[in-house]
Amino acid sequence: MHSSASVSAEQVSRIFVTQEIKENFNNVPDLELNPIRSKIVRAFFDNRNLRKGSSGLADEINFEDFLTIMSYFRPIDTTLGEEQVELSRKEKLKFLFHMYDSDSDGRITLEEYRNVVEELLSGNPHIEKESARSIADGAMMEAASVCVGQMEPDQVYEGITFEDFLKIWQGIDIETKMHIRFLNMETIALCH
């Protein structure tokens, strides 16, 4: 008599997706040289992006979770109503916001922003860490002026909230900044 262990499709997909993401993300050509690759990979496991809570990281993700994350990168369907287009845009921006808000407190602090800018500029041998910090400080001051307006000399800007983030990104085409090009299914059918 032959016995075999049964494994559900969900277990297989969970094992496949988790191992693929954690072990092989560095091999994705478009991410290989991306200085914020670690933040992007981390975002795949962020419970806020998985719509499973307000903080923390998942130990693993299943195929459904993977699709949830990938949905942030799908093109916005402009044939939908204006309200639906704006909702899709907000979801993309929320994903980005979560990448920068690493402590999940609902604010991108100066320190968090400095870390991002330093990572982004780390590949440039002509920009030293102190210069990167100055760039981040200047950008944070600009964000404060956009979001708060004129501040008093003793007033402290505690960080960028999601509402502030929306103001900063107003008028910027998120579609060209955040998308993944998928193969056209008709092209795939022609290849067979």
C-alpha cells in the first residue's frame, strides 16, 4: 500500500511565494540595482499593505497575499469613474507611505526620511552621507511648508502624515512612478 502526504494548494503557494520573495527578490532585474530594494521587499510583508492590521510584518504570505500586493502596481483603469480612479491612486500612495513609515506610527519622521534619502543616494559616490542628510532636511522643511504653511520659529514639524503625503503628491502622475508592466495575455497566446 502506498501512502502519501497531502499538501493543499494554499500550502504550496505559501511556500513558493514566501521563498521566492525572500530568497530571489535580489535576482529581479529591475530591483537588482534599486537602492531601496530592502524597503520594497519589506513592503510585501507589511500587514498594513496586506490589509491585515495596522502594524507589524507577516512571517509569510500566501498567493492571495501576493496578489494583494501586486494589485498596488496594476495600472489605474481610467475608464472607471473619477471617484474610483482617486481611490486607486490613494491606495498606491498608501503603499508608498507605508514603505517610508517604517515604525508604523502614521508619520514619516525626519529620521525615517533621512534613511530613505541616504539609501536612495547610497549608490552615488559623489554624495556623502552628510550631503544626503542635508537634502533630506531641506525636503522635510519643504514638506512642512506645503503641509503646514508658515511655521513659528519654535514650532516643530513632527512628520509627514498620510494627509500631508497626499498633498505633496498632488498633481504628480503616480501611474508613471509606480507600476509593473505585465505581459499582454494575447501575446502569450500567440507564442504557443
